[in-house]
Amino acid sequence: CDEQMSKTEAKKAELEEDTAKLNSKIATAAAKKSELEVQVKELEGELAALTKETAEMDKIRQETHADYETAKADLELGLSGVRKALAILRDYYCGSGGAAAAMLQDGSSISALMQQPAKPELHSKAQGSGTSIIGILEVVESDLATNLAKEETEEADAQSEYDKMTQENAVVKTTRDQDVKYKTQEIKSLATSLSELSSDLETESTELSAVLEYYAKVKDRCIAKPETYEERKRRREAEIAGLKEALSVLNDETALVQRKHRGSFRGSVLSP
């Protein structure tokens, strides 16, 4: 019994330790897997938001660029017309008029901007009004040139900012994609490990159950159990009943012996 008890207890302790270690490993792996799954879900949410943000940014950039192209075309057309008008007026009031004639002969669009009545045969140049018109057109020219330069600067800044944000978003997306990839791989690896650990735990638990069952049988066979109160009471009552029965038998036998002894005594007295 002692050897059996010793070997069984050693095996029981070994299996219990192995089972505890497996449970600990399973709990750790399961917690890590759950943590990674939460992280992957968050990363996927960030990627979805980044994709949406990038699409909106692209749309806004396209719209603002289209507005710039329209504004630029309008400003350049207006600026070209004003400059041609200034050339004509300056040539007319300050020069020989050759430049104006050449520009008109080229079919310039200045005729659409400035509709002037035919020259009378006899007239004189109004230098004061000419100077005033030229001054107004010069102001208009300056405003148009300033607005065109402003549009070009704003477009360049917007494009630069767009390029910067696009590059940053591309870097962030690449980083997030790699994180999702590696974490997903780790989740799959942990799932495989959990399956193997659970299988090992099932095997160890089955063996431990068998050892515990055997250990219980060995204990029942080798270790005396203390009697309970009810057992002691029943045993005592049985002993008392046995003693009473023995006493009764003894009394009956004593009485029988005594009767026989008296009978033999009477016979000896009566015999001659």
C-alpha cells in the first residue's frame, strides 16, 4: 500500500502541475489573441476612415483645381484684352498709330472689347481723356495681374499641401496594412497553438481523472476511515445486543445445569 500510495501521489502531483501549466498557457494565449483581434478591428476602422478621407480630399482637390483653371483662363483672357487695349490707346495718343492699325489688322479680339465709332475726317486727339482711360485700364491690368498671381499662388500652395497629405496618407496606409497583416498572422498562429494546447489539456485531464479514480480506490483500501457517530452507535448497539444474547444463553445453560444437578442429587438420596 505504501508504495502504491507513493507512486500514485507522485503521478497525481505531476499531472496536476502539467494541467495547471497548460491552463495558464491557454489563458495567456487566449488573452493575447483577443487583444490582437481588438487591435486589428481598430486598425481596419482607421484604414476605412483613411480611405474615405483620401477620397474626399481627392474630390476637393479636383474641384478646386477645376475652379483654378476656369479662373485662370478668365483672368488671362481679360488681362490679354486690357493689355491690347492699352497698346492701342498708347499708340494712338502717344505714337503714330501704326501699332493700333497692325493689331486691328491681325483680327484681334480687342474689337470685341472696345467698340469705337468711325473716326471723323477732321478731329483732334483728346490727350486728357486718353490719359484718364489709359490710367483706368492700367489699374484694371494691375488688378487682373494681381488676382492671377494670387490664384496661381493659392493653386501652388493647395497642390503642395495635397501632395504632402497624399504622401503622409500613403505612409500611414502602408504602415496600417502591414500591422493588420502581421497581427492577423499572429492571431492565426495563436489559434493553432490554442487548439494544440487544448488537445494536450484534454489528454492530461483524462489521465489525471484516471489517476484520481485509482488513487481514491487505493486510499479506500489502504487507509482506515474514522468511524462516524452513527457507525459507532450501530457497532455499540450490535455489541450490546451480542452480549445480551450471550448472557441469555449463559443463563439458560446455567439453569439447565442446575436442574440436572438437583435431579441427580435427589436420585442418590432416594436410592437404598
